[in-house]
Amino acid sequence: MPTKSKKIVSTKILKRKTMTFVVLTVLTLGIGGYFGFTQVTEYIETASALDNAENRLEEMRIEESQTENDFIETKNEFNELNTGISEQLQAILPPNEDYTNLVRSLDDFFLNLRGGSDSIFLSDIRFEQPNFPDNAEYAVLPVTMTVSGTEANFDRFLEFIESTGDLNSNNRLMDIQSISINFDRNRNSEEATPENISVSLRVNAYFQQTSE
């Protein structure tokens, strides 16, 4: 009998130890799984944050590159605009007397107006000594000339002089100082012909006065 009782006690002890081992094992696995899950979750979150940071960094690089390109494009447009304005200013207010281009622009204007009997001509163009006003950024080139043609075309010439100095026209700045008109009317003609006039003018053409 004592032997049988010992076997029962031994079996109970074994079962208790086995149960304890199983419980410990389950707890160990549970705790390990929890910490493992937590670490995996933290890893995933960290990896996601790094991925988002890299994406944002790439977006910032793209934005920086686009901003730089926009700046370069704007700068080039400004330089082109500045160059264009400088060229226009050089045309309407040249750095010197520039006799050649002044005569050429007048000749071009009169040539464009000529046609049939409705004609106009420039003659006797003469340049006087330039004037350099004190404390001024411009100088004056007096010019005398004779214009012969119809009244209609002479009116167009006056409009041309009035439009000079406009950046859109690129025509050298000029103004009329005096006008002397001699009418030559063909009253005996049976045909209706344009009325011709001969005009003597004194015009001021302007240019830049550079300081020495």
C-alpha cells in the first residue's frame, strides 16, 4: 500500500510540474509574442515614417529644382526685357548725334508715303551745332529741312514727329520749333488734284548728354 500511495503522489507532482511548465511556457510565449508584436509594430511605423520623410525630401528637392528653374526663367525674361528696353531707349535717345540714322529714318518715312500724285519729298536738310543744356541728361541737335508735298501727307508728317519718342515706335525723339509754309495751289486745273505745299521747318532732335 505505501508504494501505491507514493506512486499517486509522484503522479500528482508530475502533473503539477507539467501544468506549471505549460503555464510558464504559455506566459513566456505570450509575453514574447506581445513584445515581438510591439517591436514589429514600432518597426513598421518607423519604416513608414522614414519612407514618408524620404518622399517629402524628394518632393522638396523637386520643388527646389522647380523654384530654381522658375527663377532662372524669370531672370532670363527680365534680362531680355531689360535688353529690349535699353535698345528702344538707344533708338529714341541715342548716345550721340547719330546723323546717319536720323536721316535714314526720315528718308524711310517719306519713301513709305510716296505714291502717285499724293507725294511728299524731303530736301535741303542741314544740321546745326548741337546744344548741351546745363544740368540736363539730354542734348539738342537742331535740324532744318524743306518738306514738299500734299497737305494730307504733310499732316501725316506732323503726326510722325508727334509720335517720336514713344518706346513702341522706336523713332528718335524730335519736336518742331518753327514752320514756314508756302502754298502752291493749282486753281486753274480742271482736274481735282491734291493741294501741294512747300514747308520750311526747324526741328530739334535729341540725344543723350554723357558726362565726361
